[in-house]
Amino acid sequence: MCEEIPFYEQPLVIRRQRLINNDFSIICQNCVAGFIYHQLGLKFLTPTINLYFYPGDFLHFVQNLHYYLSDCPLVEDQLAPQNFPVGLLGDAQRQIRIYFNHDSTFEAAKAKWERRKQRVNYQQLYVIGGDAYGQPYSTAQLRAFDQLPFQNKVLFTGAAHPEIKSAYQIDHCVINGHLGQWWDHLASVRGSRLFEQFDYVSFLNNYNEDE
């Protein structure tokens, strides 16, 4: 019966009852991983909480995940103009930026990053990306995301991309021709967010027990 209810209208108790897999790591481009873990009542098994990446840096991050989640140097970008901490992750040749927009100090952000990256379950990885903060994925980046070597990945878009297997169009969320803030509240359903058009419970239940 719950399948007949649009996912964004399903109460959290139903979502939690439907969830079979509860030992997974969501590698996400922004705060949505935190929303999902909170809604499911689960511990954060990922460092990608309360932060965001721009598309190009997120692609580099997930393409080289083991490197960036190893003993990779994370230092503060002291020249960043933002009024929140920005981190530089990686050596000079592979350096990417992480925007810790929910932290007041870099020290606090780094401590959480270092602690949470130790919890990652590499056998159960789920990758979530999408246009962010006015920067859409280019055609080349869409294709690169689709080629990532992860069984479970989804890239939220503001338009249909039938040629991209991992793309999922979010309705009513287009700004200047590209996907807008897909983590914002859905106007038609109180309490729900735009990304909840996507049934993330079915997504998370898709795993291989033999891996």
C-alpha cells in the first residue's frame, strides 16, 4: 500500500519500516545526506554532512574517493571570501574545495570531517550529486558522473537527460535554466523537500549482500 503513496508524502515511520539496509554511507554533494540520515534515525556514516562541493570538485572527490578519505591533507582556505570555513583537501596537484557552510570555525569542521570519514562503509556506498549554487553540471560532467564505478548513484537534474542513466529530474526546481536548490521545502507538501520526489529508501535498499 505504501508504494501507492508518493514518496514525498510517506510518513517517516513508513520510510523507516520499509528500510532494509541500515549500514550504508551516503557520499553526497551537499547537506541532503544529513537530511536522509536524520529522517531515517541513523548515525552519520559519512563525512559529507553539513557542507557542499561544486560539481567539478565533487566529481574529482568521488573519482578518487579512497585518496581523499585517506590521510589526505585538509587545510583552511584563508583567502576564501565566504563568511564560513572553506577547506582545501588534497595535495597541490589534486586540491579541491569543501564549503563547510554550517560550521563557525574550520577547526570544528575539520574535527567532524576526520572523525566521520573513519566510519565510511566502502562496501555500501551511495553517491548523490546535482547542480548546486548556480553551477550546473556540464555535458562532459554529466557523462563523467554516469561513468563513476559505483553501483548506486544518482544525479539530480532540472531537465530530462534520457542519455544519462543515473540522472533523475526534480520537478518544479529550475532556476536560470538549471536545477535550483533541490534541498528546499516542497511547496505542495508541508515538511517535505524537493529531493524527496526521489524514493531514496528504494535506492538505499538496492544493495548486494555478497559484496
